[in-house]
Amino acid sequence: MSSDTTQPSLLLRIRDPDDDAAWRAFATQYRDLIIGYCVRCGLQNADVDDVEQIVWLHLAKGLRNFDYDPKKGRFRDYLRKVVRHAIARHFSRPIRDGQTLDSKLLAIMENADSDADDLWESEWVDHHYRLALKSVRQSFDPKSVAIFELLLAGESVGSVADKYETTTQAVYKVKQRVRDRMAALIERQIHEEDKPYATPSANAPDHQPDA
């Protein structure tokens, strides 16, 4: 991971609304997390699009006054609250004919500030796995990546060894080498993201709709 995509440097850069490169990097890094969480909550595609827009609008305003402070909370907790408030705000609008809300969405609307959110934590873990795998694809030789992804897909070591005309020992070595790199990347990503942040002056918005 380059210094341009790490915490807190990226968060400091996006204080500048004109830093398009920083915002593109930020969106690339967190868009899948936001969308994945919305999908886990049961949102349909059109609803996900609306919620995502609310999230980006709030972040563009709230992070403008971002100030790094190691004595205050974690960025992922702030982002979770922003997304939950965006969902609550979206569904606080008049319900469309035939639309029903499941228990997960109702819970979010009633408890947007809650710290307890297993769906978010699960998606956050998957998010870091995806980031690490993306880095592995860019840094390892294509053959090693292909072998690792076949193993992830459930193919046996023997089958993969036959397919690439190599030994099972060689396949095991590739698997271990990639897994070790993945573990190191994930540890670094989480360490960087879990560095505390100073809550932006514009806190997570009230989930009630604008008048």
C-alpha cells in the first residue's frame, strides 16, 4: 500500500475538496464496504445508490474539518455511523406502495447510533480481505495468484498441482506464501485504519429527513 492510500494521510488529504485524486482513492478504498453493508442490510440496488450518495455528501462536508487526534475514536466507527444514518434517512421518507422494511432496516432506523452491529463488523473484515487480495494480485506473479485463487475456490492441492504440472509441495508453498502476505497486509491495513481520528465538527447527521 502506498502512502497515498493509508490512514491518516488520505483522510488529511480529502479535507481539500479540490484534491480529486485523494477523493478517488478514498472512494475506491471504501465504496465496496459501504455497498456491501447496504446489501447485507437488504437494500435493493436503487436504495443502495441513494444511500451511497447521502454518505458521500455527508463525508464531503464532515471530513472537510477533519483533524487527526490519537485521543479520539476510530475512523471505521465514524464511517459506520454515517452509513447507518444515511440508511435511516433514506427510509424515513414516505414508504412507497408495496414496500416493506425487514427487521434489520427497522433496527437501523431506530438505533442509528448503536455501536453494536455484527453486519458492519463482518463486512469490514471482508473489506480488508478484498483490499489485501487486490494488493496480492498486483504484487505476486500471475501463476501464484491463479494457484491461490483456485485453492480459494475449493480445488484440491493435488488437482491444482496437476493443472500447473507442478508438485503438491510447490502448491503448498505458494499457498503459505500468499497467505502470509495476506495476513501481513490485513494487519497493516487494520493498524492504519484503527488509528484514532478526531470527530469532524459536522457529526453524523440526524436521520430525520430535511423539511
